Amino acid sequence: MKITISGAGEVGCHLAKLLVDDNHDITMIDKSAERLAKASEIADILTVCGNPTSISVLQAAKVDKTDLFVAVFPDKDQNVNIVSALLAKELGAKKVTARVNTSEYLSYENKSLFTQLGIDMLFYPERMAAYEIADIVRESGMTEFVQFGHGKLQLIEIKLDEESPLIGREISDFVYPIEHLPFRIVAISRGEGTLIPKRDSKMRLGDLVYVMALRDTVNDALKEAGKREKIVKSVFIVGGGPMGEMLAAKLEKTIPSIKIIEKDRRRCEELSQILEKTMVINGDWRNTDWLYEEEIQRCDVFVATTDDSETNIMTCAAAKKMGVPKTVAEVENIEYIKLAEGMGVDAVINKKILSASRIFRFTLTDKIRSIKYLSESDAVALEYIVHPGSPVTKAKVKELPIPSDAIIGGVIRGNESFIAYGDTQITAYDHVVVFTLPASLKEIDKLFM
């Protein structure tokens, strides 16, 4: 697929690397020759230096031959992305998508307007991150989770701490008789890598364990890991920017006590007018003594959403030392994700990874209903729709040529869902959830042709 990316910022560069690794033909446009040079070091791409809203620049990038045009220009003026996407579509690009910086454009009426104008998808990374964090906050026993089939199957991530009874146990301990298989451990993230476990794989302290579970068996998985589901009653949010605001607005509908700290007094006044039930506090979150006085140690979940990754990691680490059960940090630098884990942060959200997952769907065939890159793992979770005659229907799961670093986790069939096992027979129109490392994506894809 020929893909043109407008914007050589962090989102554009991360996306380019993913797409090049998937053997797409990438052209990148940016006004900055320096940014383009850095992008070329990361991925093997063609570059065009110039303003992405210039028709001549878009023509030089051959957008008329483009299958997908992605507007993620690193500029606070979202009109650059909207205008370049509209022009690209008018010049012949088959599909276009643009990053925006306001929720206003994502209302039903406005989305319809942009669709009529020719933009196939708008996305707002801050809102995506806020909603992702809201889901993590509500599910207190896990650090990340993904729903498939409207929640019929759930992929959850559990961090193994010192008290976890899973430490030292082998995967074979969780191979139940078919009728009693409530969940399945599909991957383990450890250190710098991710592994698809074998029967004799042992779990260790600090592992991030990914579990495929049915909606009704999530609590069983949490109990096995020594976690208990706790009703979240209080959340403390640091950072009153757009993400913090959207998160508070989402959470205050169901959680009794929400507090948000913002340094800028004027912004605090704005938040007080916007948020209905959230307590807005003006203060400096870098002062840990002051945070203690504000009783952050009494909250159930602490979330850091400032514009600074280091601040988010450090405040979460401080909250953890004060006794907060669960901490969540928005971390922009992908290189800092492992650092955050090592400092005790329970869950990490990265907007670039979320954006890439959303855009990546446009590069996929109609076999794939959804794709999810996990922020703390090298792996990807995919939901396939099985077509009649697909190779995956020709044999039982244990007889299929599934790569060693991939695993079929679960199946949704009509209104039913079940965990996949060796004797499972996949049939046409099933929705199948696969967990795989990127290197095996093409081999897995062949099974669903």
C-alpha cells in the first residue's frame, strides 16, 4: 500500500516505522528538513520538504497515487491537518485521516460533515488516551485491558508483584479440562521483550501477564494472580489540560470523588465551570509534601496527565511510595515506558501507540475487525473475521501451522464466546482473537486468507 504521512513529528515517525516494517511504501511531508532527516534515520522512506497545505507540495508527493493519506503535522493549528487532508482527497488520495486537537469536531453532526467533505476519519489522541485511562481506572485489579466483541472476550494485563501466587508457577498449571477452561495466559512481557509462553514457561516477579478471559471469568483470573477487584471510589488527577479534563468528565459520572490539580489559576477557573462534580485544586504537583497534605495517599487511583513525561512518572512514583494502590501515567516518550514500569508505575498510556493502532486499521483488509498495540508489550492483539474457505477452518487449532510467537486466544461465535484450545474448530464467520509478535503477522494473516 502507498501511504503518505503529513508531519514528521513523533506520531508521524512512530507510524512510519510501524508501516515500513509491514512493507508499505511510505512518503513523508514536512516543512522541516531537520525533522525529515531524523525520520529517514528511523525508517526507509521517501521525503518531500514543504508545506503540506501547498497543492504543489502534495503533487510532488504524488498524493494522487496514494492509498492512504495521514495528516499528523506537529502543529497546534489543527487546520493544517484538516486542509491538507481535504486537498489530498480532492487530488486523488483514496482514503484520508487527520489528527485534530478538539472534541468539537468529533461530535456526531460534525463527523458527518467532515465525512461529506471527504475525510474518512478524524482522531483526537488526547481523547483516546483519556478514555483508555478511564477504562483502566475502573478496572482496578489490572493495568490494561482490551475488549473484543463488545466485551464478550477480554484481554487483561496483570502485573505480578511480590504477593502474587503466580510467581514460580508454570503455564501447564493453568491447562484446565476443556469444559473448565475459564481463561488462558497468552503472553508475558518481561524486561525488554515479550514471549508467547509454552507449557513449561515459568512466571517471575515483575512480569506483565496477558490473559484472555470471558466476560464472566475476569475475576477468576484476577484471583489466581492474587488481585482483588476493588470498587474505585476516589481518583486524584494531576494535570488540568485537555486530557485531564476529559478524563475527569468521563469518571465523574460513576466515581464519587474526583480531584484534579492544575498549576495555572486561570485554567482552574475554566475547569471549575466545565466539570460538574470534580474538585479543582490550584497547586504545584511537584511539591510532594503539598500533595501529601492534599491526602493523595487516601485515593484509590492516582493519574498523571501533564505535558511532561518525567513529571508524570515521578509523581506516580511518589504517590506509590505514599501508599496509593494504583497509579497511571501518560508517557509520551516510548523509551520511558520501561523506566516507568521499573519505578513502580502500574499502568502506562502512550498517545503515539494509541494513534498508530487507530490509523493502522486503515492499512488492513476487511478480515481484521480491530487491532490493538499494547503500550507495555512488543505484541499486538487482532480480531479477525473468518471468511468461508479460509485456511484456519481446515483443521483444529492444534493442527494449524501457527508460528511459535503467536497464539489464538479466544473465539466469538454469534452470541457465544469461548477460550480457544487445541481441539477448537474454527468456522466461517467466527471472530477470532489472535495475540502475536509483529514478526509473525504475515504468517498469521495467511491463515485467515
